[in-house]
Amino acid sequence: MESDWKDWQNTGAYRRLLELARNPYDLTAPDALIKDGRLTRYICRTDVLSLHYATQRVDDQVLACLQELADECGLIHQFAAMRRGAVMNSIAGFASENRQVLHTACRDLFSDKPAEPAASGQARKEIEKVKTFLEEVEKGKLCNKQKEAFTTMVHIGIGGSDLGPRSMFEALRPFGLQGREVFFISNVDPDDAAGVLRKVDLRRTLVNIVSKSGTTLETLANETIIRRAFTDAGLDPSLHCLAVTGEGSPMDNPEKYLRSFHMYDYIGGRYSVTSMVGVVMLGFYLGLDQVMDFLRGASMMDMVAENPHIKENMPLLLALLGVWNHNFLEAPTLAVLPYSQALHRFPAHLQQCDMESNGKSVTRQGRPVSAKTGPVLWGEPGTNGQHAFYQLLHQGTEIVPVEFIGFRKSQYSEDLVIDGTTSQHKLLANLLAQSVAMATGQTSDNPNRNFPGNRPNSIILADQLNPLTMGALLALYEAKIVFQGFLWDINSFDQEGVQLGKVLAGRFLKHMNGRKTQANTLEMAVLQATKLI
Ligand code: G6Q
């Protein structure tokens, strides 16, 4: 990708943006939000989502420079190359994963000309396998020994094999097939498995063990615990356990599992929700038709992400607004605040997706970066957060840019008019109020009641959180993160930073099971100091 790469800090646009950042748009000035039709002009729409960014500290000049920056750095070209199978998970001249990045191929199923036909072909084949599996479960061909239907799934996985699938399940819970339930086990904390085992009837339960590598300590430990629970209950685990794993991994052993599904090395864990990692569990819970809607939503957003105009390309615009806030206005963190209880695990998924992807300090050429890369991302649903940490957002010394997410309609449509408004009205009124309050602030003679404002924020809005909009929202953030990584010239697709801790944990375990006894190691000293051996 060398030919598409340009040092973003060496562009004319970068220099102009630095100038403009000295005096960014003042959201606290009189009429600042309504001037020049800003509230209606600063909206970017796709078929299902809209991004409202009048409450960002940008004006037409800043937007024009951000467009130039995107053009000069070939961001669209790089995204298009990624979708078409370029090897983008690499660090030139150094040992690296050296892989293609093709999570987008998992949902590129709706056109005659997929961007990377081989990978989309593999995705189609796996979906056919899921379809057959789901039909067999539905028709009772796949059932327990007592000929009873499976009603429950336990999804075991961690990191990318847990956060994405779990957050999508939580988001789409109201759309489940009748009588179906899903539980998750991820932590190696034995209480995680024990807690779930207390809730399920193992006879009616399928266990979906998800691990791309097939070697992850937590997942293998939890698989062993659950298999033991089956045998203790007089049941054969191989008639209940499914596997989702990389082709050729140690878990790729169809004899041990009722059914096995594959993911491929070109799909990174944190980008794997739309692969079999999410599709098997979501298929069981939602049925395949709704999963296809979810994939369609994601695919629609992938298409939008190739639009060269930032005002029409929602993920690119969101990425560039993020760069403006982080690199030019120097905000170190980003809060994602969904005004939707169903999205309560979505910030956790985005936290992994963003921070594991862009928490990097060397470029794609292995040189130290010279600008800040990924922000710290965090978040909780509103309105709950308003009663917790919003104090700091309004009056703290740290400026925290916010991405609000909201929906015009609720999911269950069960609501009550109290004092003239529904709870959905109350939820949305609070969302809008927070957005405006953070932007405009409020002056007061009482310094403790002064709100400085100029807290930049955007609102992502849709009619309802459903499989289609969830797919679009997921792909919006995936593409946003990828665009930022391209601009910062980092590899957003590896995660070397998690290795050291894994290696050290292995050394501690060796001491803990008595295989290493020399007292002169650091691990031994730490274990003794903490009285853990
Ligand atoms: C994600 C990371 C990481 C990974 C987990 C689980 O991008 O690679 O979070 O998903 O460590 O890995 P396995 O799926 O291999 O068990």
C-alpha cells in the first residue's frame, strides 16, 4: 500500500487544519447552532442512519480541509483496496501477520459482483451450512437424545469472539424466535461458567464454542468445564457442542463437535461479528432471515464507505470529525453514549474494536508515530450516565467529545403517556438536551453554575434499532476505525500489545502449579508478595 500512503502531517491540509484549530467554531456564540442553516446542512444521511454534526466545532472551511486531507492521503482508495483483498495487516520490513483484511466480504453477499469474490464465496458456503443446521434444529432433525428440541445456546468465547456477538445479541434481543434463549461465558473466572450453568437445562442446550485460534486459554478452560457438566449430567457433550474456528486450528476437529463452522485468517477477531463468529449464535436466536437483514445493513454501509465525498460518506466523516477533535483540538478520549438500553454492551464492543485496532505507536513502516493515534473510548447508555458521570462532561477540566446514538421508536413499542409524554419522548428529549447543553453551555454569575460549553458532539439517529440498522451501525464504526488507522498510517488489524501479558500469565501459572520453583524469578517474588502461593 506504499503508493497510497502519504504522511498526513506533511500535507497542506494538515497545516491548514492546525491553523484553523487555533480558533475553532464557537458553539457558545449567540445563535451558533442555527446560523446558516447549520442544523439542517450538517447532516449526513444513509438509507437507515443519519449523522447530525452541527454540534461539532467545525465550519465549512474545516470540512473542506478534512476533505482535502482524506483525498491527499488516499483514504477511499485504501478502503477500496482493503475490500478487494490487498494485504493490509502488515508492517513493512518486519515480522507481522501479513494478511488480507476481509471482514467486509462476510456481508458482501447482495450484489452480483462482490469486491473479493473468493472470500465472499467462502462466506456464502458457511452461511449455507448455517442454513442447513438451523433447518435441522427447526424441524427436529437435530435434537437431544430424548427427541426434544434445543431451546438454548451457550456461546463461549472471549475478546473478539465474545464482545461483538454478545453486544449484537443484546441489541436485538426483542427480535428473537419464540422460546429461544442465549447465554454467554467468556471470563476464565470460574464463577462465569458456574453462573450460567445454574440457569440452563443442559438437555435442551447447544454450546457454541468460538475461537479463531482454537488455543485461547479462557475458552478452552470454559469448554472443558461445560463438557464436564454434560458428562456429569449423563449427557454426551459431542451431541451438544458446536465449534466456530479457523480452518486448520486445533479446534478444527469435526469429530469432537456436532457441527463445525469456519472463519478465515483474513477476518480479525474484533471485526468478526458478521462472520460465523456472530452468525451461528444470531442465526439460532433470530433465524436466518433476520441475520441476512443484519448483514445487509452492514453491506449497505460498506458501500457508503467508498463514496469519495466526506459529506456523503458517514464513516469517513465520523472518522475525520474524530481526528479533528483528537489531534487538532487535543481531546484525549471519546465517549459513545447510546440512548438505548439495548445498546448497553455496544460501547464495550467499540472499545475493543477501536482501542485494539488503533492503540498503536508505530507506523506501517515500523517507525514511531509522530502524532496521537487512537483515543481512549468509553461509554454507557443514557439516561443512566446522566446520573453518574455527565458532571465531568459538562464542567470537568477534560473535554470529552461525545457520539450520541438514538432511535425515534422503541423496540417493543410498549410505552405509557405520563404527564403528556411517553418514556421514549423523555429519552429523546434528554438526548437532545445533552447534545445542546454540551455545545452551547450556559453562563451564570455563580461560577459553580457556569457551563463552559464547546463540548463537541454528534448524534447518530435511526428510526428503530433492528437487525438492519444494527448491521449499519456496526459497519459504520468498523469503517470509521479503519479510516482513522489509514490516516494515522498504523496497522489497525494486529494486536501485538496483548502478547506480553499472555506470556507472563503463563509463567505465573507454571509457578502456581509447582512446575517452577526457583525463588529468584520476578514472578515468584510477586506471587510471594501478594501471598498467592
Ligand atoms: C481480536 C483479538 C482478540 C481475540 C481473542 C479471542 O481482534 O484478536 O480479542 O478475538 O483473544 O481469540 P480466539 O478467537 O482465537 O479465541
